[in-house]
Amino acid sequence: MDAQIKRGLLDACVLAILARGESYGYRIQQDAEGVIDVGESTLYPILRRMEQQGLLATRQQEHNGRLRKYYRITPPGEERLRAFREEWRDVQKMMDYVIGEEWKKL
């Protein structure tokens, strides 16, 4: 898969997970596991970048004697997720055309 497409899909997956409620890195990774393969070395830079862009907000809370960073989606993050979903409808139409009826039958 093209790296740019994958990056955009990873961003959308993170936003979709956090649209369901606040979470922390390992839990986000587990929630995404069934959909897209994302390791810590990929996930945490995405979370930092999205936080810097204002798409996510964070708070820290102690858990088992350690500070855990919790992420939540912000209004700009919700707007970005909405825009992604609208854009995806257009992509889906193009993919339906490219795949064609013959491919769907396989």
C-alpha cells in the first residue's frame, strides 16, 4: 500500500477509535489491531503529531504507580474525521469503478 494512503488511513483509524472515547496508547494499538497493523514505533509518533496539530488533547493520570497518558479527540479532530469520511465516499465510488462488477463476483 502506498505510504501516504496508509498514513492517512492510520490517522483516520486513530481518530475513529478516540471518537468512541478517551484512551491510552497501548489500548489504541489493541483496538486498531483487528483493522490495521500498527506497532508502538508507528503509533506514538502519530499520536504526538496529531496532538501538535490540535487534533488530540492529552492528560496524564497515575496507573499502577506510573503516569499514563490519555488521549481524546478535540473538535478539530472530530472535524478532520468527518472530512475523512466524506472524502472516503468519493474514493469508494472510484474504487467501485476500478474494481468493476467482474472483480466483485470473485
